[in-house]
Amino acid sequence: MGLARAPQMVPKRAGQLFKSWFVSSKNEELRTEIFARPAKLNPMDFAARQKKLRDHLSTTRFDAFLISHLPNIQYLCGFTGSAGLLLVEQAGSVFFTDVRYDTQAHEQVKAAKVVIVRQALLPSLGEWLGARRKRARGWTIAIEAEYFTIADKKRLIRVRPSGMTLKDAPSVVERMRMIKDSDELSRIRAAVALGARLFDRALEVLRPGMKETEVAGEMELAARRGGAEEMSFPTIIASGARSALPHGRASEQAIPPGGFVVCDFGVILAGYCSDQTRTVWVGSVADEARRVYAAVRQAQQAAIEAVAPGIGVGEVDAAARKVLRKAGLGRYFTHSTGHGVGLEIHEAPRVADGQREILQPGMVITIEPGVYFPGKWGVRIEDMVVVTPNGCEVLTPTSKDFLAV
């Protein structure tokens, strides 16, 4: 792909997909067709994931893994509630949650025995271990050091059976989650497709004088109508000088009649996140705006072309920075080039300078270079890509042509 063609002018109240019928009750059937939920998806193979973790367990000195990070629990057994612990050992897996999630746990949890407790989880786990592991003297349980708090570790130490040891473990499940299987990729594709449609809604309503929160609200309503469980993160609509804030959440500020508007948004659909950024210009287009936008787009394309199996994430980051430095904009690119996306909006690997992770097929990352001029405006372009055996596939379908509204 080359640089952007001539600016595409978008009428104030005309998007590429949404027309006035979007808000008309007479077009419910057509609206439903456009925002159809994804086709029925295959169930996740949670047993295979737990087996993979057990295979790793057999190479360590640990006797069991205690999983406490909720996205890791969801990945391994399917539970989506807000309280739970998953104990994985060679003999099997046991999931602990409280009475609030009795029905939900029995419906969702796969490949693990469900234990419903009536007091706090950690004391209940301690009692369960004490009652069933009387011969487990010398056992070592690995805990997720990144997420298990010091206070929780102390609580579990107080209630654990005598002779049982707790040890910090590396981020094993996170490394498993970096490589998406075909079922995960299907969910991610659906989330990306739904998220991409929200930009059309933004173009439908975005105009000078409208509050950033109003634009965000229209997009989020469209997301819900499309079946989204929730947004991946608070929607960013940052206009005028606020577009120079990389994480400028939508505010009560009215969109000014000149300058860029950064639109960064995503949805959670079937448990998986999407993430996309597009930047549009409001008003008469300045030559400098065209030049900066073109440089950011070229940097993003260079980074995308650098993505391939066996390539270090630092090399992808460097590809984007090289283009922006050549354009005299290097010092205005102040954040990393991207990150992994999946059950969480920010996952491993981090695509940044100094990071040494090697890309592998199945990894899903964002490519999102940007430049920011404090007090003036900023530009960011972001796509999600999946690493393939021969390079990468861009998942985000939205045009990256320069848009002026």
C-alpha cells in the first residue's frame, strides 16, 4: 500500500455505512442485518489448554499451579465471573468460587471440578487442601507472582497445610495466551468487524460543536446494538489540542471547527477485544496536516510490512520510528508501536524498543504509531494484525485514507 490518496471529503452527516435510517424505527430489520451477531462459534477446547499447562508443570519442580488472574482462569476453564481460583495439578483441576456464582460456574466451567464455598476463597482453599492433601507434605504450589498480592500470599500461608510451600511462578499462562488458536481468532475477527463499524457511526455524527462524549456515546450505543458485551476500554474521542493526548478520553469539550480528532475505540465480543484508531480532520485542510498524516500512515505501513515470524518486536517498533525520524517527527512519537490483544486489551507481547519477544504465527498485535504536538494536535493510526506463517494479515478493514469532515 502506498500513502493516502487525495483527501476524501465526508459530508457532515453522512457516513460510509450509516444513513439517516440508523436512528429511524422504520429500519429496525435492516439495522439488525447490518449489526448481526457473529455466527455460532465453536466451543473452546479448555481441556487441551489445561493439558498444555500440565505438560509444562511436569517440567518444573512444582506440584500444582494456582491460577488467580481472572483472564487466565477464563482462558483455561471458561469462567467469566469476578471471583475464583483454579488449582491445576497432574491429577486434574479444581475451580473454587463463592455461592454468588453457583449456577454460573456449573454452566461455564469446563474440564475442572467446581467447588462452591461459603466463606472467603483463600481460607476455603486452605481447608480444602488440608482435608485432601494430608499426604502432600513437601508439596510446592506455584502462584501467579504478577497478580497474587503480598497480602493474599500471607493469608494463604497462614491457612495452608503444614509442610506445603508456595513459590512464585513465571507468567506461564500469559505465554500460552500469546499464540491464539483458530477459535480465538474467529472471536477476534468478529470483535474487530463489529468495532470497525463504529467508525462509520462516528463519521455520521462527528461535526464541529458536538461534544466528544456525544460522539463516544453514539459509538457505544451502536456497539451495544451490535451485540458487544462492553467496550474494550473507555472510548477516546480527542479533538483539537486534546488530540495531542495519547490517551485523551472523551470529554465534555465541543469539537472545534479546525484540527484533528483522534478516535480510538474497541469492543468486547464473545469475550475477546478489538482495538482500532482512526484520525480525521475537521474543517479546511492545512498542508501540514496532510504531511503529518501521510508520514504516520507511512510509518504504520512500514511497521506492518516488518511483521513476520522470527522477527523481534523491537524490529517492528524500529521500522515505524525510522520513517518518522526521516520525516523529522521522531521526537513526537512518544509511546510504543503496539501490544498484544485478546481476552485483555493489553496483553503480551509489547511491541516496543528494547523488547526481545520473537513474533510467532498466531500472535495478534496492534500497530499504532502516532505523533503528538502538545497544545496543537496529534495523529494516530492503529490496526490489529495477526502473524501468519509468511508475514501478517491486517484484520482491521477500515480505510486509512485522509478524511476531512
